Amino acid sequence: MAQRGKFVKPQNRQISSARVVAGKKISPNFVRVTIAGDELSSVSPMGFDQWFRMFVPQQGQRTLRLPTSASGFWYAQYKLMAKDLRPVVRNYTIRDFRAAGAGMFGDTTEIDIDFASHGDLGPASAWARTATAGDEVAILDEGLIYNPTPGAEWQLLVGDESALPAMAGIMNSARRDLRAEVFIEIPDADDAQDVRVGDGVNVHWLIRGDATARPGALALHTVMEAELPAGPSYTFVAGESGLATALRRHLVSDRGVPKSDIAFTGYWRHGHASY
Ligand SMILES: Cc1cc2nc3c(=O)[nH]c(=O)nc-3n(C[C@H](O)[C@H](O)[C@H](O)COP(=O)(O)OP(=O)(O)OC[C@H]3O[C@@H](n4cnc5c(N)ncnc54)[C@H](O)[C@@H]3O)c2cc1C
């Protein structure tokens, strides 16, 4: 019997160049940047948590230099580039995809990206804060991490603000009759977003409030204390890596959830820059 793959990879993969067409602060801790361009039509929208590598220039760089390979070699090429010439590469989620002709800003394909602003601004978060129309960017589609176990009767989605776009995408794309318990930790009550959910979906917005608290800790403790439905489930947990690993440990050790029914992803690591 064919084994179920861990991830759902896109069929076509290429590094697609685009330009910023809009950028605005949508809530106290989120900036939404819209990118557009003909090359984005090579991205097949898959819904759910579809994510991509984003390439932007380093601060002060005039030109965006890109690896040419879209296979696994792009990273080797990237590492061979001189440090001061390489682009910044970070991972983001498609918050919304509008095919050519259905856009809000022009005739080409558009993608919205929601950036969680964080205090110790890294280069991607800083880029988003100042992104203006015409800025160069490129993306490499990576597909889905979300890949529910066949037979799951309900799902558990847990994350901090960096995973809000992924969880919103999953809720938007999931079967309307799939029950879900969703725990989203955000810094401020005004960071909550309207999400499209079916009848059996309970969304718990958890407000961190205290800016010195470790992101993810509130979500972890809330789920540990929560009464969750019985029956076969699928869990998607993402955000600060401590949240992802500790929640998986709890589900496996304390609740007897099979490891194969949990997708856990450290989206970022407290005190560590990516790449
Ligand atoms: C598959 C995937 C999808 C993702 N989708 C999104 C998305 O749609 N929106 C989004 O905002 N993020 C998303 N992320 C997380 C994002 O890639 C990281 O937060 C990334 O590190 C941000 O890059 P940076 O250049 O701003 O900061 P870095 O240079 O990577 O880090 C600088 C400093 O900031 C800290 N830091 C990084 N991210 C955060 C954070 N979110 N909160 C608090 N401190 C942080 C680091 O620990 C470090 O100390 C995703 C990650 C993955 C793996």
C-alpha cells in the first residue's frame, strides 16, 4: 500500500518574481502586504496552510539577486552567494490568493501576506513594515504541511500569531462539517480576525496581553487544561518551537494521541534568527 506522504508538495515549483502593490497595518501587531505579478500565475493555489519561501533584498540593497534553481539546489546556490549580496529568505503563508483578473490592484495574480510584527524586528518583519508599491520580492511555493489523517473525526489547531494566517487558511479550506477546536494566541484583542468557519468549529482567541510573556506559553497551558472531544483527531500546531514540541509531547504522553496524527512545526525559535 502506498504510504501517505508527510507533506503535500506543489506540482510546479519555480522562483517567481513579483512586486509589492500594497502594504498596510491591519491591526496592532499585523501588517498585510499584497504582492502581484505575471510570474505568480505559476503558483497553484492549494488553500489550507500553503506556505512559501520569500526572498527580499537586504536593507540598503538595490537589486534582488535570486538563486536560479527551484529544486533542492536553491539553498546550496544561496549559501554560495556572498553574504552581503544574498537576499533575505524567510517563510510565509498565503493569506489570500487572487488569480489574474480577480485582483484588487490590477490584472495580474495577487497574494496577500500577513506579517506578525515582533519587537526585535528581524529583516523580514522590518521589510514588511516599510514595504511600498514597486518593491521587489520573489517567492518559492512549498505546498502544505497540513495533511490530515484519513478518518479524523475532529481537528485541533493551535498556534501563536505567526500561525494565524495558516490556521485561518485551514479553517477556510476545511470541510464545513469537520468539527474543530482552535486555539489562537495573539498579542492584543484587536489582532483577532474574521474567520470563516463551519458550525462545529470553536475558535478560542487567547490574548497574551503581557508583552514580556513568552509567545505560545498561554496557548500551551490553555490546551493542556482544556476538555477536548473524544475520537480520532488530527492536530496542527505551529508557532514558537517550544509551543509546537511541548504540545506534541503533552498530546502523546498525557492524552495518548498517536504521533502520526500530529503535525507540529516550529515556525520560529525564541532568540534565534532564521537562516
Ligand atoms: C511554514 C511557515 C509559515 C510561516 N508563515 C508566517 C506568516 O504567514 N506570518 C508570519 O508573521 N510568520 C510566519 N512564519 C514565521 C516567520 O517565518 C518567522 O517569524 C521569521 O523568523 C520572521 O523573520 P524575521 O526576519 O522577521 O525575524 P528573524 O530574523 O528570523 O528573527 C529575529 C528575531 O526575532 C525573533 N522572532 C522571529 N519571529 C518572531 C515572531 N513571530 N514573534 C516574536 N519574535 C520573533 C527571533 O527569535 C529572533 O530573535 C512562518 C514560518 C514557517 C516555517
